[in-house]
Amino acid sequence: MSGDEEKSYQLALGHRRLSIIDLSPTGHQPMCYKNRYWIIYNGEVYNYLELREELKKSGHTFQSNSDTEVILAAYDEWGLNCLNHFIGMWAFLIFDTETGKLFGSRDRFGIKPLYYWFSHEGYLAFASEIKAFTMIPGWNPVVNGQRAYDFLIHGITDHTSETMFSDVYQLMGGEYFIVKISDILDTLPIQKWYSINRELILEPFDQSVQSYLLKLSESIKIHLRSDVNIGSCLSGGLDSSAIVSIINKITENNSPKQDQKTFSACSEQKQWDEREFIKAVLEEKDIDAHFVIPDVNGLAKDLNEILWHQDEPFRSTSIYAQWSVFQTAKENNVKVLLDGQGADEPIGGYHYFHDIFIASLLLQLKIPALLHEANELNTRHKRSYSDIIRSSLYYILSNNSIGRKILLLNQKESIDPKWLDREKIGAEITFPLSLTQTVKGIDLFTRYCYHQTFQASLPALLHYEDRNSMAFSIESRVPYLDHRIVEYIINLPDNYKIKNAVTKYVMRHSLKGYLPEKVRCRMDKMGFVTPEEHWMKCEEQDTFRTYLEYAIKKSDGIIKPEAIEYFDEMVTGKKPFSNTIWRIIIFGMWMELFKIRICK
């Protein structure tokens, strides 16, 4: 498009659609509204039907039955505030032809991705996947050394706006920008539009039990809106089992009753197999269940394709288990899968939150409660008191400058290892899992819930899930990340979330009668996992050694030969097993696949 000299610009919008709502051509994109606004959009606004009726009362008319057109009408009606009206997941760009302004936004938690890159040849490009930039003039990928360090040492990605590609950035969850195209130089005026206020909810526990179930059920119900077939992931853990069971309850009286399908990854190694719990959930339910057993040969066959779709290295082979689940869903003509992602972070559901809770109680000088929780951890989870003390102190020390110096002295081998040439990539020793951004007046436990939700854990998991699902043209939906649930659960008292060394305390109580007791009361946690330790130490030790040697060769000196020594010590049991070797392997493969170079 072009106008007078002041408004001259060049803009191209392209979109490849996965049709879920309104399958007709009227839902295609780029879409125009009122001959003024143009949009490209990825995601779903689940409350589009309610918003559509509200907007009609304000005089808006619609040519399609899609949520895309509702977004455009909402922006025309409410401007930036339209974002607060949406329940869902999205990444979109809206261009206003009258003002010449471009509006970009990402949903509250970053479920859907939005990357951008300023080419040295004068282009500003946006994409849902980094690999799209490889087709644009000026692409010459360079490793981001600091982000590479964070991944290799701490196993963390997507915790900042930077990616592992230098100069490639992402909008984080809850961010937006509005800018006049003619004003764009080499940065974007990105701002935060969403955060959660700490407003402690003081209500009886029994009331919270009922409220949690109601909110989760309402979220699942609205996430079932679709014009295509829907299924569910089912790992046998608490989160996915709750979704499957609530869907079964919601749809049991539907006429005609739609087939309920589930998809599960299992293992031939009993230690990593959850079929016992999956079958308990399926028992006495009319559910079409599908199972897949990812094996090491399949991983070898699909690895380059998985890495290409993921765009960046991923921290364990468990991503292959998830990949296999989506592949199986594709083979069974399912285009939407509901998944349990996002249930853990706001409620402190991971096992390390036990230690965070102990540390939080210590900082608040709640000594009787601390002693009670420590005793329960020892009894229920067989944790030694020395381990509890050591692990809890880490979360105190890592959040102050003196403490980090102590950790540096005691953990030098792990945070500055011999196998990594840190100077070659210009990386500083960091503690990205510490609370770099805190909210005043909030206890340590709640601050970590925030941190895990918006930075340290959830963004990477959403990245993996989005890329795996999109590889098979499947839309993954995460009902636990309805912001009404997240805002509610994160503001409940801590002892509603974790108590007597039991995580997800209020959630477990709310699911009485919905889940088999052996599932509801499970204390272990896996999700879709692979027997990576067994593969690496027993079944395919030589194969992984070959992978490691290849990664060292392709890392351009970043990974040093000492990594082989580390591998040998790990497979012989001299060092405890960790995902570090896998991270080294996939990092080297990533550098080769995407032709990454080091900035000289």
C-alpha cells in the first residue's frame, strides 16, 4: 500500500491457516474489517461467541462466524483494552490503514509465539516460528552466548525476550506494542499489558475446593468449542486425568454423544510407564484410548525433524514422547488436543516447591509450621533432613548477592564446567532460576509461583508444546491457563496449595469423586517421559557416545572434549544422571542443522 509521502510504507502480511473455528473461506486470513483494519492471527479466543453478541449490541456487524473477526471488531470498539476482554491464547498483528499503526500482542502467558527480527538489509520480520526468518534476505544466524550458557548449564530457555539466535527476539507473555510504521527504526516499543496483582483470597478451605472445581470445569467447557474433532492428552498424572474425567462428565448427557478420544505415551520400562494409572482413569468410561511407545530408534529417525520444528535445542528426550502423542492424534484425524500444561506453576505443583515452601516458612520465622512440613517430607517422601535443609537453603542463597557467591564456590564444577568454553561464547556465570524480578510484599513461595509461570518453567514448556503440535497441524489447548483460574489459584493462601508435604492440596480435594484414588493421591510426577537414563546408560550407550562426539565436532569449540569424560563418569555411575549430556548433544546438532556460527 502507499499514500502520501508522509505515510509511505511497505508492508506484507502472510498467513497459513489451521482451520478450527468457521472452516469456510470467510474465516481466511489476512482478514480485513471495515476496509480499515488488517489482521494475521494465530490462536483461539474461546469467549468469541459472548463477545460477538456484546459487540453486536454496539452496532458491529459480522461477515463470518470466526473469532478472528471478533478480535478486529473488539479492537475497533475498545482499542488496546480489547485484550482484557479476551479469554484464550493468541499472537496477532493488526494494521490500521488510516493511522499507519501496527498493533502486536501476545496472550497473557505466551501460549502462542510471536518472534521478530531486524534484518541488516532493512527488513523487520515477524513470525510464529524462527525458521521462517531463514528465507529472508540477510539471514546469517549467530549463537546468543548467554542464552546458550543458560540452556547448557541450567536447562532453561524462553525466560527472556532473547532467543538462542542473536538478534532474534520474542514478545513475552502479556506483552504488546503499538507503533507507527514510519517511526520504526531498530527497536519496538514493547510494553507489558498483563500482570497478576497479589490479592490474597481469604475464604474457607471448603469454599475454595468448590470454587476451584467450578472454575476448572467452566474453563474446560469453553475450551471444547470447535468445529473439528477434539481429543485429550492423558499421561496418568493428576492434571491430564482431571481434564479427561471432567470432559467425560460434561459430555455424558450430550446427544448425539461425540466419541471421547485420549492419547498417551507409555514405556516398556516399568519405572517410566504410567499405564497402570491411565487405565484406572479410563475404567468404566466410554473412551477411545490410543497408546504409543516411543523408542530410541524412532527418536534417531525423527530427531532432525523434531529439532527443525522446535527451532531451538530442547532439554530432554521427553519432547519426543510428546511429539509421538501428537503424531498419533494426527493419524486418528484429531485436530485439537486438550492438555494439562500450566497446572503446576501457579499452584507450586512440582516437587522442588516442597523446598521452596520450607525456605519461605523459614524466612517468615514460622518455625512450628516449618518443622511440621519437614517431618512430613521425611515421612511421606523419605527425604533425609540434611537433604531438605540443603535444598531449601539453595532458594534462600540464590536470591541474594552474598548467597550467590557462596553457591559459586560450592557449585563451580557444575556452573562453570571444564567441558564448556564459556569465554568463547562470551557468557557470564548466572543464576537464571533465581528471582531477578520480585514483587514486594509477597512471600518466597508465591514469588516462585510467579517466576515459574512467567519466566523459568512454563514459557519453555509452552514452546515445546506449540512446536510439537503445529508440526502435525494440531491445535493444543491448555485449560489450566484460563487466566481466571491462574489469578484465583495464585492468590490462595500457600497452605491451600501445599500442606502436610502434599502438593496441589486444594486441587486434590476438589477432584474427589472425579478421579480414582490411586491417581488423585499420587505423590510421584512424570508426565510424558522417555526412559532417557536407560537409553543412555544401558540400551544405546554407544549411540549416545557417537551423538556426543558429533556434537563436540559441530559446536565450533564451544563444547570441549572433556564432555566425553563427563559422559563416561555418568554412565558408569560415578556422577549422578542428569539431562546435561542430552543438552550438549542437541546443542551441537542445532548448530549444525541451522548453520549457527560464533560471533568472532
